[in-house]
Amino acid sequence: MEPADVDRTGAAAGRPPGPRPILWDSTAVLALLCLLPILHDVKTMLGAPYWLDEAWVALSVRFPLGDLPVTTSSSPLGWSFLLRLVPDPDDLRLVTLAFQGLAVVAAYGLGRSLRWSTPGRGVVAGAACAAAVLLLPAQQVRHDLKQYTADAAVAVGVLALVAWVEQRWSRRRLNALTAAVAAGMLVSHVTAIVAPCAFGGLLLVTTVRRQWLRLVEVAVAGLNAGLVLTGVYFGISMQGRNVPMQQFWAGNFPGVTELPGYLARQVDTLMPVVGAPGLVVVALLVAGTLTLRRHGRPAAAVAVMLLPVVATIVGVAKVYPLLELRTSHFLLVTAAAVAGLGVAGSASRAADLACRRLPRVRPAVLAAAACAVVLGGYAAGNSHWYRFDGNEPGLYYTAIAVTDVRSATEYVARHRLPNDVVVMNNAAWYGFAFYSRHERLRLVVPHGNTVGWWVDMPDRPDVVVVPGHDTTAVQAGLRHAVELAAERGDGARVWLIRSHVVGDEVDAWRQALAAYRVEQVTGGVEPVARISAA
């Protein structure tokens, strides 16, 4: 029997005394999942229109399955495939929400799988770990139709599987970890960051313990996982890497000499969505890592410590953005899970001390009460984040709440005449194409933007898309639209749709439109206008 498999009483950890409390586990997980629609504004999440970065993701479901390797672009192939399983294209964010729920379940599994002295303490630890993930403010800003919640679920899930492998060693469990990594790579690119940490932790622990047979088994499993990761990355994921994409993320690829200042700035930027003081977070992360070690899961503890190291390495190597709010969401959620373990571990030790004076009270009850106080305080301190609708003045806003190409597209579709012309900026085009639900689409590849593909509407010669963001490009696009309307005759009107106009493009449109008569015809965050020669 190996040290990791034996608890303090010498009993096998894989065979706890008495029946496994399936009912407790099921009740705890169900209760936590029931809190998900209470803490999140699901109605707004599902009802909001898709904005620029979501629109092309949603649009991909309108193309044949055979085009998926192209239309998936920078999204994982499996993620894009899952979207096709949602019956209503307007409800695609259900996949995002589902992975938020899976992250909570995975966190419960991580906390529960440690070697606790009683099943009750295990349930408390699982609930604390999952609650920390559930209550994390960063979860509130990840309602968008992107794979970032899948990243978080996979990261926490892989750590939970490492702890599960340590719980009772077997080749079957090790193979299950390998299979999970392979499946995870299909829905999350960050699997390629988390998996080396997982197998690295197992390799290090088996080496230190001189468990040579296990070391060989881990090495073989890690090699198999590495081959799968390499095949998926170079066979599928690499297609989403292009020059415009690299340029877009250039600010999140620090050099070695820039690293200290960059890390300080990014951590400072991320702290509001962490929801706790930095020193408290660090203390809980240390406590959580020690809890993993003390409760028989040293490989998982090593994996946790390796994760920020590997993330930093791939950031400096310009492979994956470092500490950016969206792409590093998995780090924030994983940190929350580990901090939750820190709360549970500290509460358990405090309960042991308290029981010396209160011998009639069960330690698990005291630990649960301590966790409830700490996590309740965390929830109270971050209550302003919960049910975040995308735009809270003085708090935060997301593009979901301040863009609405759907209303503009539908309004123009209802009111335009056959000879009218529609002009729009290129940020509105993917959304316009998606919400033009009955129009025929044609895939255009390759295309020199971050997505790598474009869409054409062969039956809509009345549409003019402004190709650039500067004043010259906008002026040329407007001039083309007005001239096209004149050619079509019979009082043809020019409808203007704009979406996600930011930065210098705001001034470009202001200057270009100064030469025309502009009539705003709708309200809302992105109103429709009609333009004509002044």
C-alpha cells in the first residue's frame, strides 16, 4: 500500500468506513447548481443579441458541417460542434452556461476527492471548493458565446482527475485521465497548458517516491496525451492562428524583461473580478495547495504550482495570451477552486482544535459553519456583482449590453424597399449576416482578418460593407452607398447600420457623416439611421 492511499488510521482511503454518502454528494451538487440561475441573470444572458466576437461564432452554425474545420477559426472544434446541438440559434449561450455549471461540479469533485478523515468533511470541502467557483465575480462577466467557460471547466476537471488518480491508483484511472485530456483538447485550447502540469505533478511525485513502475505508467500515459494534444493542435487549432490574430494579442505577449511590470499591471487589472484583497487571495492559495498536500494529493498540489509557471512560459513564447481577462479565465476559476480548498482545509483544522473544548459537536459541523461564515462574507462583499446584466454603472460593462446589431438588422428588413441600399461598418457584418436569417450565405476563405474567413450574401447586391476603420475608408464606403442608391433610382434610400464602433473609428464616422444629411430612425444603443446627400 502506497503512502498516498493510507489515511491517518491506516485504512485504505479508497474504502472509507460505511457506505459512500452518495445522497450527501448529490444533494450538495444539486443545491449548488440550483444557485447558478439565481446568481446569474440567465434571462438577459440568453436574450441579448450577439456582438462582434460572438456573431461569427454564431454564424458558423449556419454553414454545413463540412465547413466546420474552417468556420471554427480560433474556437476549439468541439466547442463549435456543441453549438450545433442547441435547437434554437438564439440560445447558443446555453453552452456557455452549461460549462459554468460543469466548472462547479468539477470543483466539488476536486474538494471531495481529497483524503478527509470523515465523509462529512469531504462533502464540506467539496461544497466550499465549488461555492468559491460559483461566487467568483469573474464568472459574471463570462456570459459571452466563447469557449472561456469551457477552459475553466476543463482546467478544474483535469485537476480533479489528478486527485482522483491519486485517491486509488490504477491504470484504468490513469487512462481515464488521458482520455479526458484528449476530449478536453477538443473543447478547450488551454488543455495544452493544464495537461503538462497534471502529468508533471504525477511524474514528480512518483519519482520522489521511487515508484518506478508507476513512473513508467505515467510517462506512457503522458506521452499518449501529448501525442493527442500535438495532433489536435497542429491538425486543427493552428488554423486559428494567423498574423492578424497575433497582432491583436501582441499586448498580452510580454518579453522576459517586461514580465515583472506586466504581471503587476495585469494582476491589478484582474483583482476587481477576483473579489478579495490580494494578500487574502495569496494566503488562501497557499493554504489550498498545502491542503492538497496534507490530505494525500501531492501530485495535484504540484500541478497547481506548475500552472502559473507554464501559463507564463507560453505567454512569453507568444503562444497564448498571459493574464488577459478572457483568455485567462481558467486561471481565475482554478485559483478560486484552490482558494476554496484553502478555506475548507483551514476550517477543518480549526474545527479539530475547537472540538477539544466542544467534544459533543461534530468536527464536520464546525467546519461547515466556518466555511459558511467565510464564503458568506465573500458573497456579501461581492453581492453587487451577482445577476450582472452586462452594464452596471460604476462597476463594469461588457459588449453584450452595449451592442445590438439584431434590432438594427430586423428593423431595416421590415422597412426597406426593394431598391434601397444598406451600408454598414465591417464590425456589423457578421451579425447582420446571422440575423438575416433567410438569406443565402456563401463562405469566403481565406480572409485577412482575425477570424480568417468572410461571408458573402449573393442575393444582396444592395449591401455595402465599409472595409476599413479610418476616415478615408468610411468616406469611400458612404460615397459608394449613395452612388449605388442613385443608380437604383425610384427614390432609393440609404440605411446605415453600425455596431461596435470604438476608438478612432468613432471620429472617422463623425467626420465622414458631416458631409451628409443624417436622420436617426430608431433608438437604442446602436440606432439605425438614413443618410442622403446634404
